[in-house]
Amino acid sequence: MDESGFRPLPSVVRTWAPRGETPILKEWLTWDHLSAISAITPTGELYLSIQGHAFRGADVVSFLQQLLDQVPGKLLVVWDGIPTHRSRAVKDFLSGGAAARLWLEQLPGYAPELNPDEGIWSYLKRVELRNLVCHDLTRLRSELEQAVERLKRKPEVIRGCIKEPGCYTI
């Protein structure tokens, strides 16, 4: 990062510059971001929570409680093994009675190709939000929420993300 607060972008983009002059693209360095957690059902429903900071154990517990409140019956949650999912808050939540309706299964090691939710995020990025440029997080959040609402009206796409890994039956 230089003294103006910019840092050079890695050379993963294509641009034009006069012959012999290396183009330098600059961007503002910021730690602002959005974090999201989502769940899908075999019937094609999508549940999502977005927040302005990284998800912690308590945030995951809140999301799991939201699922329990909105989805009747017993729930099987298949998720990856990030540390937040294995946090003390989640363990306490389960031992506090949630385990009566909630069963958590962890995907093996690093296996994003087995995670149906990865298909959801891929679809959102490559279809609903493709070519989108937002200059602030407020607009990004708004665009993401609108994209999710559009996707919720396409249960066949959501069910397809469950079928795609090949290890789930509907």
C-alpha cells in the first residue's frame, strides 16, 4: 500500500496501457465486508442471514435457532468443518436441548464439491450478481438481498444444488 491509502491490484485483470508502460490499477484498502450464512432444504427453500462482521459461534447459534423456529420437525444440517461450526457456543446450544430436533453432520475435510450450499453461492455470483459493481456495502447488501429473493422463487435451482454433488437423494 502506498501513502495515499491505495494498494496495487494483483495482475489478474486485463487492461490497456501504452506500449512499454506497465498499467497500475489502484483500489482502496478496507476491511469492511459482509458475511453470510445460508441453508437449503430438499423442498427448495433457502434461508439466509447477512451481517457486517464475521460469523462467530453465537451468530451460528442464532441462525440455527432461526432454522428451528421456521422449519418444523427434525433437521439434519450438513455443513463444512470451519471452526465456528465447532465452537463452544454451538456445543452448548446442542447440549441445552437443541439436539432433540437438530442433527449436525460434518462434511469430510476440504470438500466444497460435496456441499450443496456452494452451488447456491456459485449461482448467486455467476447468475444473479454477475457483472455487478457496488461502490459501498449498503448497495451490495441490497443487491444480494434482491438476488436471494429472486432465487427463492426458483426452487428447482435450489433442489438442483442438492442433487448436483451426487451424494444426496431427494
